[in-house]
Amino acid sequence: MDKKSLSHTAWKCQYHIVFIPKYRKKKLYGTVRTDVRNIIKTLCQYKNVEIIEGAVCTDHVHLCVSIPP
């Protein structure tokens, strides 16, 4: 088990997050797709969130992230 730890805590907090546009319309393609990817990367770096896996599809975004407590 791959745990991260500090002096008094050990954790493995992983979350599966899915973002879906309204009515699941196919809007995430072309430059919007790259913009969404860059925005998510920037926000995760800002909040010290590790992206384990991620995919931007045409009608949804999948993220598997590890978030410190």
C-alpha cells in the first residue's frame, strides 16, 4: 500500500472525480479540450493535489487524484 506520511499521520486519500457538461453535450474538443486540461493542471498544482490519472473526453472529464488531508 502506497501511503504518504508526515510526522504523526499517514494517509492515502484518492478520489475519482467526473465533470459532465449540462445535458452531456459534446463540447470538450479542440482548443477547449487543451484549455480544460491546462486549467485543471494549474489548479491541482496550486492546491498541492497529485493527479494520478486524467482524461478529457468530448462529453466528460475523468480525474483520479490524491489529496492530502
